[in-house]
Amino acid sequence: MSLITVGTMAFDAIETPFGKIDKIVGGSAIYVAYAASNFVKPVQQISIVGYDFPEEEMEELRKRGVHLDGVEIIKDKKSFFWSGRYHEDMNSRDTLITDLNVLADFDPKIPDSYQGAEFLMLGNLMPKLQLNVIQELKKRPKFIVMDTMNFWMETAMHDLKIVLKYIDMLMLNDAEARQLTGQYSLVKAAKIILTLGPKFLIIKKGEHGALLFHNDEVFFAPALPLEDVFDPTGAGDTFAGGFIGHLAKTGDISFENMKRAIIVGSAMASFCVEKFGPTRLKEINKDDIDRRIQQFKDLVSFEFELV
Amino acid sequence: MSLITVGTMAFDAIETPFGKIDKIVGGSAIYVAYAASNFVKPVQQISIVGYDFPEEEMEELRKRGVHLDGVEIIKDKKSFFWSGRYHEDMNSRDTLITDLNVLADFDPKIPDSYQGAEFLMLGNLMPKLQLNVIQELKKRPKFIVMDTMNFWMETAMHDLKIVLKYIDMLMLNDAEARQLTGQYSLVKAAKIILTLGPKFLIIKKGEHGALLFHNDEVFFAPALPLEDVFDPTGAGDTFAGGFIGHLAKTGDISFENMKRAIIVGSAMASFCVEKFGPTRLKEINKDDIDRRIQQFKDLVSFEFELV
């Protein structure tokens, strides 16, 4: 099975209570690719970068089975740049700088070689662009996951609601679910979102785990309790990459398999936060991942015979 | 197996975004008793009330196998009274009134009929009083659980640290764990607390579930995602009551059985928040509880064969 991912490839500057880094590769499609490529090949990337995006990073991705035919390189502009500072609790952050650069021109095109992909991960982008991608695909993928954010709810809600009708799963965080629906209760918010188009919904709660909703079913995956969250940047995208990577690897979109996929996503995200940016994701191998998944099993598994 | 519970029996006035009640029975020992009595009899209550505490409530407790020989009735004083208002998110609240009344004179005594109990639940009280209870027991219980709160860390930390040396398990919330240790990371906080006396630790995270720590092991129990949390008052004590009730029922203090106990506690707490005060706890029966425990199993159970 193949997977198309659409999103940003960027530079980030990050400040956390634990340290500071002035320039590191980032962007949603970077995290999705590093996570998903552990499970499925090819990962077919759609993004845009400037003249300054490092060829070594491209090579690193290629080595992992990430196809870059869909990554446009703009020769006279810089790559997207984001800079942020995390608060003491690591759950909230201030955005210091957002330099769109090449991203202002992003008009995603699907290379012919990508056509026919079974899985599509639409990273957080302007809803119109997300819709364009869906409509450019000659054959509808078996499963389409979409990420979004509060900014689009404030500036492009109309378009956002149109895209929702075309996707299978929406993935957003708790604050965004509340904003989208005006409901504080996540259970009520989920019920509303499941009437807007997607048949599946994941609400990410950061260090408090993630909830999967489908019809009247709900599944909860915890986050791994860690001694330190060093840098949360990209954890949500890494979660998404692990999730859809597992789905694409198995080709199985049953609710039971989505439970496994959400655990895989949580495991990948737990690596992501251990070092700056995607650093840790480049170091781990299958054994590390399997051990981490086992930790998740141990964390929540219990035997209970009701008599 | 029998269980001694020590704590308050009181009146509460509660205001939530969903409603308001001027006077309802409450207090830690009330919630522990209503939860634990589903699993173990007798529950041997130690508390203090005034002339105004309703005999019907006492009768209701007796019917459930709660012994009240250890509940002192002060004929010329009123019962402890607490009044609070919950914020929109239901995770934080303002205390409006705290009238100690009889609680100012509380000097818990153990009736002879309670001696020999295998389990002891020390509700949140002045640490000196908690220590007195332990020292008045002729035979050390098999398992002692203690609750506490930030107020005692601010006013009686020295005494609190002494009590910690005598107990088996400390139960507190995330903010309190951070305050007790000065560590933001709950994993680091847990490591420190486990050097202070208790061999087991539960950190309650409200709607985000609860963590159980022992040596290098950790277990996580989610809270049930609910449409509405109507009134969180007493949820932590109800959790404690369900937890120790299951331990006392089974007599098994293995880590594996504590996992089950923490699920039982979470299930009981999920009922508690459905109506004002302990109202819902008085309505439910074994079938309701079993169905709720099954919901918890469904919520987190997944099959994952690592290959």
C-alpha cells in the first residue's frame, strides 16, 4: 500500500525550558514522513521548499523510502520558517515568528507516479489546498485523514466544512474540537463532528493521550508518562504519521486495527518529544519501536473477570 | 476483610455550570463509604458530625453495611460545612465557605470493635490526626492508604512527612504531587515520593485519569469520557473508596490486583460525577458497576501482536 502525505517542510527555531535551537528542520510533512516510513514504503511526499532546504535532509528521506517527486523547490525563495517558545508546562507555546516564504505560493500538484495511492494524509494547510489535493486524485484513496488547526476555523470555516465532507477521518486537538463545535464536552463535540462528514475522529490531548471516535464507539490511548518532555514540536504530526503508517502497512481500516494504529502513533510521538525537532525519529529502529509499543501495552493492560 | 475509613461527614453547598444545590450531604468519608460498601462489609467509619446531621443518612449507610460506632456526634455544634463553585471547565473551583464547626474538635478514636481491620483508608485530614489513627491501631493493617491536600503541605509539611513513613500508599492529585516534590514531571515527582515512605503511589489527574506507580512499574487508568460532568465533588474520594473497596474485597495487594482496583475506583468516580453530591452513588447496583467496568475494558483494550 502507498501513502501520500501533504504538508510543510520547513525550518523551525525552538525554545523550551530545557534549551534552545536556532534552526532545525521541521514542518508537518517532515514529521509524518519520518514516522510513517517506519511502516510503509513508499511515502509519497507533497510539499514545497526554498533554495535553502538542505539536500542532505532530502537524501535522508529518500533513503527511508520517501518519494520527493511532489516536493517543489523554489529557487529564489526561502523555506517556510516558524519560531516558537514553550511555556513551563510544555502544553502551551507562543509563536514568535511565522515567515511563510515559499508557503505563500504553495499549490500542491500530484505527480503521475503518486496516482492510485490507497492512503492520504492531509497535513494542516489552508482547507482550499487540502480540497485541491483530493480533487486532483484520479482514484479516491481508500482512507483520507485530515489535520487542521484553529487558524482555519477563524479564517476559512466555510472551506473547512466543505473539505470535511470529503474525508474519512479528522484529527485535531481538544481545544480545536471545542472551537469547531462550541461544545466543551469532548464527547458532545465528537458527536457533532461525526455529523459533519468524517466517519472517524481522533481528538489529541497531548500529554493526556488521544481519543478515537466512530459511531458510538470510543477508544482511548494514553500518552506514555515520560520523565521529561524535551521538545513537543511535531509530536502531533508524528502521531499522525505513525497512525496512518500503520494503517497503510496493514491495509486494514477496521476499528480494531485503528486502535493498534493509535497506539503506534502514540509510541512514535513519545520518541519525538525526547529530543529537538525530528532528531530522535532519525535514530530509532524497529526494535526501539516494538519495545515502546510493549510499554504501552503494559501501561494500560489489565485482566478483569467480572463474576 | 474489613476496612476502616477515616474522614469527614459534612454538608456541602455546590454550584456548577449546570446547577446549584444549597445543602447536600458530603465529606470524604461519606463518598468513601458509599463507594467501598459495594465491595466490602463492614466499612468501619471514623468521623465526627454535629446535631444537624440527618439520622436518615446514618440509616442509609448502616443498611449498606457501614458501621458508625466510630462516628462521634457533638450535640451542641453543627456539622462541617463546605461551599464551592466550579469553573466552566469543571477542573478548578473556588472555595466560598469553610465552616469547620465540629471538625475543629475532631480527635479520632478507634472503637474496640474496629480493631484488627486489614485495610485503612485515611481521608484527607490534618496529618497529626492521621498519625494518631495509625498509632491507635493495636495491629498494623495489611494496607494503609492516605489522601492529603495542598493545605497540609503549606501548613504541616513536617507532620505530613512523618505520616508518609507509616503508610503503604499515598493518593494525591497532579498539582499536589508537583507541590510536594517541586517537580513538574509526574514521573520524576513519583520517583521522589516513593523514597519518602509509601511503596505505592496514585496520582489522580481528574478527567485525564490516574497513574499508579510502584518501584519501576507504572499503570494508567483513563477517566471515562462523559457527555457531561455534572458535579465533580467527591469524585476523588469515591475513586479512593472504590479502589480500597476492591482491595479489601479480594485481600490481594499485588500490583496486578491494584490495576483492577484502580479501574474499579475510576468506574465508581464516573458515576459520582453524574449527579450532585453522592446522589448517584446511592442509586447504582452491582449490574451498573459491572457494565461500567466493562466500558473501561472496551475503552482501553487492544490486541497487538508484535512480529
